[in-house]
Amino acid sequence: MTDFDAEVDTAARESGFSGAVLVDRAGSAITAAAYGLADRRSAIAVELSTQFGLASGTKLFTALTVMSLIESGQLRLDLPVRGPLGTDLPLIGDDVTIEQLLSHRSGIGDYLDESLFDDITDFELPVPAQRLWSTEQYVPILDGHPPVSAPGAQFEYNNGGYVVLALVAERTAGQPFDVLVRERVCDRVGLDATRFLRSDELPQSAALGYLDADGLRTNVFHLPVLGSGDGGIYSTVADVSAVWRAFVEGRIVPPARVGQMLVPRRRSGDSALEYGLGVWIHRDGVLEIHGYDAGVSFYSLHHPASATTCTAISNTGTGTRALEELLARRIWQ
């Protein structure tokens, strides 16, 4: 065991971490460990192969799917989304584009404004969770939120915008969004464990999401039964590393599209963290995706120059916090 392995192990055990950790370089593991229970009632242990929800980590998969449709000529970055939306969501302006939604610069109102909640478990879906089983079912809860700024004027993180992207992708390609993600991202690079899964019929290979550090209450009533463009995909630590490598190597969308995704668009002069299209960008080139939700926490960094990836995923809402500083330090070593 290396000193870093020991630090990870100590932090995980002292914090009660339940989840999986993987640090690898070009697919070769440097540190790999699993802790806690994927199913507390049945005492099923977490394994490195356990599938976890990624929450907003899903947004990279959404961006890649949209960019794939752009590459095939079915969409454009500068395409106003009003065309595919038709008369739905009338508060979204006629000049809001695909690129603005991808970069969180659309100015549209958000159905899930995270800035309004100190604890994300305080958010209550406006409809029963079981009604949200397809992207089209989101239309009523996306509606009625006035714009917060002019399109392109400022960066404002927006979950609803990524559901709108999923809706546009579905209507353009004529396929359900989960199928589009599977075919255009996962199947292209062999991500066999990465899928949108229904929370009310999770396979034994997937971890249940828990609201508290202890106890049996799960997140089944807090999240849509089937996710969409802003969250809800399940994956493993190995698949997360694999998608990073496939993304930066241009094996999902061509290198020119990858380059477009990695152009900073947040334009915040006082921040060391920028945003491209579906991915956070550190000033020194390290890339980041992360997600936090009721019963879900996820943090992953990738350094393209060294092909190093550091990932932690947990089935509690704040589970990765104790490990994030360690992983960040490792990626910058």
C-alpha cells in the first residue's frame, strides 16, 4: 500500500464513505478501492463494478450526444431551439440556441435552481417521481419559469436547460434520449455498465441511494424515476475513466468537436474554474465533472496530458466530500 492509498483508506473509513474510488493512468489502476454497502437492507457490499448514479455528471453524456447530432448534421450549435420545441415552453425565447443551453448561458428559468437550497434533499419534485419516466414527461415542470437574463449575457448554472437539450435531441433524432446516449456515446466506446436505470427497478449491480449516513431511507421519492439530460445516468468508476479517455481522444465525437467543447465560455475573470460545453475546465487544463443529489455524490478529474483520472462515487449525498481534496492533490502532482 502506498502513502496515497493509506490516505485514501483513512479518509474513507473515518468519514464512513460508502462508494468506490479509482485513480488510473491510461486505464492502468494506481489506486482502486470500494467501501460500504450498495444495499444496506441486504448487506450487499459496494464493489468496484457497482453502478452508481452520477447526478450532474450526466451532463457530459448529454453534451456528447448533442455534439454527435451536430456532427451528423441534424443539429447546429447556433440553432435556435424554438423550432424543435414548437409551441411548448413559450417562455424560452426565440433566440435561445443549442450552444447557450450547453454552456449554461441561455438565461432561461430553471425548474431546479440549486442556489435556492442549502440541502438538495429539501427540493421536492412538483409531480410524483413515477410520472417522470421519459423526457417528454418533463415538459410541464420545465414550463412557467420566466427568463433570468438575456440569452448569452451571463453564465448561470441551469439544470432545466440540459433537459431541454435532451428534449430537442429526442425530437430531432426520433429516439428516446436514453437510447440516443447509449448508441451515440456508450456503445461507441464499450461503456457496458453506463445506462439510464429506473430507480424503482434497479438491478443488483446498482447501488441504492441513501438520504442519510445511516438508515434505510432511499432517494426513490426525491428523484425522477428515470433521469434525462440533467442527471440520472448510472455508471462505474472504470466506465467514468473510459469515457474521459474516449472523449479527449476524439473517439466519441471528432477532435474538432472536442476542441469546441473545451473552449471556456463562463468568462469569469476571478475564477480558476471555467466551463465549456458539458465540462468544467481548470486554468491548467485539468477537466472536471461532478454531481450531487439526494443519495448521490460524484467527483471526477481528468488530466489529458498525463491521461490520469481521479474518480470517487458514493451512494450518499455528501459521500465524496472527504476524498475530493485528496483526489485533487493527486491529479496535480
